[in-house]
Amino acid sequence: MDKLKKLLKVLLYLSFGFIIYYLYTFDYLQFSNVHFNLALLFTSLILLWSGFVVSTLSWKNSLHSHQIQITNQLAIYSHGISVFAKYIPGKVWVILGRASIVSEHKSSLTVLSAISLKEQLVYLLTGLIVSLFAIVWLPLHPLFSVFVGLTACALALFLFSKKIHWLILVTIKKLFKKDLDIPYVSIREALPMLKSILGYWFFWSVGFYILVLATYPNAPGIIAFAFPISVCYGLLAVIVPGGIGVRESIIVLFLTSAGMETSFAVTISLLQRLWFITGEIFIFGLALIMKNKIQDCEN
């Protein structure tokens, strides 16, 4: 257990190091001629942070659906303390980080990691499906809609069809000589997760739209859907830490297709990264508070 705690500390320091490096390297802190409606900006932040709180409830609900009961405090602590792990190349600690913390109190790390991965996969599929409703109305090349649709269908079949799930894993093993331990997800398991997952997609998407309105008052409502699709493909790009560059490129494509000038779309794409990081800082800070409360209760 002591080794696990030391590893988590190292993970935490690495996360901060990587995020500072990326922000500096990609000039995310350079803005000029950007004017904000402060009331709308503050509203967007409240919605963003609310979405992060709901995301911790999604983690808790996922565990409860597997008969693992944890408190709200432990859900916030385990989920929030490892939130910056996505910036470490490979993203494996996005799955293992929160599972390892809960394993100190409940169940085994193997079981908890499988549940964590299931929740992330359902979250990914839900974001793709939500985005599809908007993509078909944008003047994008038809192949883009087909690509997103095929991604969603392939993921759904992989998650919910035992035969296809098994076939894909066997094929990967034969081609790459490597076993992948990706759990099958039944629809019965996925349904309890959907309500809270849809909840934080709603808060984040509406928050993103209001963020755009704070700088671009005439933005059409369809722009809200740029956020979930950018996050999903940023997550799918497992070799790209935090989806940096992937998310921004998709947002620029989405916003310019909706009629926004390219230069302004680029500014929004950079701004949303800093906006989202404030939410990560918020939930990380809340996790530290919960950690102290948990330790006080144990003492």
C-alpha cells in the first residue's frame, strides 16, 4: 500500500509537469484582442465545474451498479485527484488512477480498473452519439459524418456484442501478439451510467456554448456540439497527451463550418483548453478537501 501511495504522488507530480510543459510549448497562454462578457464567462465556468461534480457521481454510480458502495467524498477524491493524469502519454492512469485510490478502501484494483474503463468507454460512446445529431446539419464533407457514425457503431458493437467483442480481441492478439484486457459491457451495466454521463455532457456542452457567446455573441446553438466530439476524438488519440492538438483542430473545423471566421475559431479552440483546465483545477482542489475529510474520519 505504501508503494501505491508513492506511485500516486509520482503520478501527480508528473501530471503537473506535463501540463505546464504543454501549455508553454503550444502557446496556450498567448491571447490578444479578445473581449469577454464577464457575466457569460462566469456562467460558463459554473456550468463547467458543475459538470465535473456530476462526473464524480457518474464514477460513483458505475461502482454502485457493480455492488461496490462508496461515499460521495471518496468518489470526489479518487476521481478528482488523478484528473491531470490524461496529460501523461498513454492515458492509462486516467483509468488506473481513481481505481487505485478506491482499492485502498474497497475491492481489488483489477475489478475497479475494469469498472473505470467501462465507464470511460460508455462516456466516449455517448459523446459520439450526441455529436452525430449536430454533424449531419453542418456543411461538412459527407465522409466526416460517415466516419463519426462508423466510429460510434464500431464502439457500440465492441462494447455490447459479446461475439464481436471477442472477435476483435482475438484478431488483435493474432496481429500484434498481445493480449488486451478490455472488458465487455452489457447494456444492463451501461444504463445506470447513462443518466449521469449525459448530465455532465450537458453541463460541459452548454458551458462551452456560453463560453463562445461570451466572446462571439452571434454564435449559433449548434456550436455546443463541437465540444463533445472534440473531447471524444482527443480521448481516442491515446498517444496524444490530453488530446492536445486533436481537440483544437476538430473545434476549428466545427466552428468554421458553422460560419465562424478561421482566426476567431482558432482563438476559441485555444481558449476552451484553458477554460477546461480551470474545471480540472476545481475538481482537483475539491478532491484535496475530500482527502483531508476522509483522513480525519479515519483518524
